Amino acid sequence: DQQVKQNSPSLSVQEGRISILNCDYTNSMFDYFLWYKKYPAEGPTFLISISSIKDKNEDGRFTVFLNKSAKHLSLHIVPSQPGDSAVYFCAASDTGGFKTIFGAGTRLFVKA
Amino acid sequence: DSGVTQTPKHLITATGQRVTLRCSPRSGDLSVYWYQQSLDQGLQFLIQYYNGEERAKGNILERFSAQQFPDLHSELNLSSLELGDSALYFCASSFTGQGEDEQFFGPGTRLTVL
């Protein structure tokens, strides 16, 4: 039972353009969402998060959008840089709960 | 460097064997999580501890067990190993262990079962 789905295994984008990574969830109890980035041979690192009381959160080149009615969130990277090439994991949890459920990840390639 | 350490980095063993993976959380963090990442799969949550007590359980097999010690380091024990247990095992830590807490991940232990 995949509660958090990232349906695109990979995405290729030209340097300087926008990268949009998508994530869908099924559990309406989730009210906190996080994105992690993972480089090869390293553990994931936290990138950005959003609470369900907001629909947008921005941190530099990274913006996360949340559409609660559609149970969908997306991560926008503008402008994309070659160093952004990594696997991006979407994760969801319920505040006060303890489990964090991760998606399968999307591998982003940013071409110079 | 996340501050989370995992040992060993690589482990190669045979089917039927038992191994122990070790994790030291970031200084000050009270909660430890274990995840399994098989080839091209996402991070499967296994189990979480907070200050020595089990707090949440995910898709952890009965052949697997874990504990968190008084000094807050944690061990994941995998027994009666099967080929399908070959994976990357990540440990993560956070301060409160709540769902909105950022988790800090270690570099992982790559387990190969032959």
C-alpha cells in the first residue's frame, strides 16, 4: 500500500530551466510534508518542508506547493543547476505521529 | 556530514547468517529511525526508537529486530538472511522524533547477501 507516490522515476531538465517534481499521497491524515535530496553514496538530506496549513513554502531556488484537495504536492527548482542532479524523495507524516512515509524517489538530471 | 554515523559501511555475508548494523545518532538527538532501500526502491520505514523505547513500527520483518541503548546508539539485527535482504540500510536521527522533525541520515550500510 503506497501511501506516498512519486510516479516519475526520472526527469531530465536543461540547466537554467525549471524542474518540477511531483508527489501524490493517499492518507488524509498526513499534514506535514518534506522533501529530501540524495546524492550517490550519501544519505538523504533535508531540503524543504510544508505544513498543511500553508499552500506554498519557498527557500531560495526551491519552492514546494501543496494542493490538499488533490492530495498533491510539487517541488519547483528554479533555475536548475547541474549540482541539483540527485534523487529527490517526497515524505509525509502526521504531526504528533511518528512515522514518516517516503515515496520511491525521482532521479533528476540537470544537463549543462 | 550529518553527524550520524553508521558501521560498517559495507557488509557481505551468506544466506542464513545473522548480522548487526550499528548507528550513532547526531549529538543531542533522542530518536533513531531505521530504513531499508532496496534497488530502485524508496526508503521503507522499518522502526523508530525514542530515548530507548520503541515508538513506531513499519514494515519490519520478524527476522529483524532493533534496540536503542542508554547511550542512544542503536543496533539493527538481521537474522536468517535471505538474498532479498540485500539492500542499503539507513539510520536517521531527530531530536523529538515527531513527524514534522527533520531527520538527519547516516551514509548507510550496504548489505550484500550471497
